[in-house]
Amino acid sequence: MQLKKLLIMKIKIKHCKIAEEDHKDCKRWYAHTFHYQGSDNHQGSVESREIICVAKDFDNLPIEHKMGILAHEIGHLIAGYEADEITADITAKNALGVRIRYMNSEYGRNLQFLNKADIKIMQAMLNE
């Protein structure tokens, strides 16, 4: 559990203009990684690997979607800039011990979510 806590501890969540614009273009895009502190190619600096950018509407999501999106974005941060969506989910499962699922909801089509047991795992890591 210490390794998981180390991963979570460094991560910062920031509201971002680009995330806002992305969310306006596509309802299901609430977050992204690899653009802060940095460069035009989104790879940025070491600090960019510790930041998840979110749209303001992320704050209003139900907990199951918030935690699913965060787990997915953490998967991207761990797997690296080149990682695709499936790789991010697999990496999150291996590193965090949670399974990201997808559902259509009023908040977006094919949107990430965690079940209750996995929400508890994420909350325990965040609150340690």
C-alpha cells in the first residue's frame, strides 16, 4: 500500500482552460494529462507527470465517475505519454488494484466509473 500512496501523494488536480475547451467539444472529456509545466508536445517536465487537469464540471460528477476518471488518468501518468486508453486502464488496475469500467450516463457516453469496492480502495489511498 505504500507504493500506491506514493503514486497518489504526488498527484495534483488542477482546473485547466484546455480541459474546459475539450469538455465543451466532447461531453465525456473531463480530464487529461501531460500538458502542464511545459511543452507544446504535452510531454512537459517531471511536474507534468504529477498533474491531472480537469474541467470544472468534473467537480459535479458522482463519486463513481470521479474516481473512475482519476484512476484512468493516473494510469496514463504511470504508463507514460504514449500509452493508449486500454494501456492506461490496465496500468491503473495493476498499480492501484482497481478495475475501471465504462457506462453510458447523463454525464457522458462510455464514461469511466468504479464500483463501490474500488471506490473504497481509491478513497483509502487518498485518505491515508
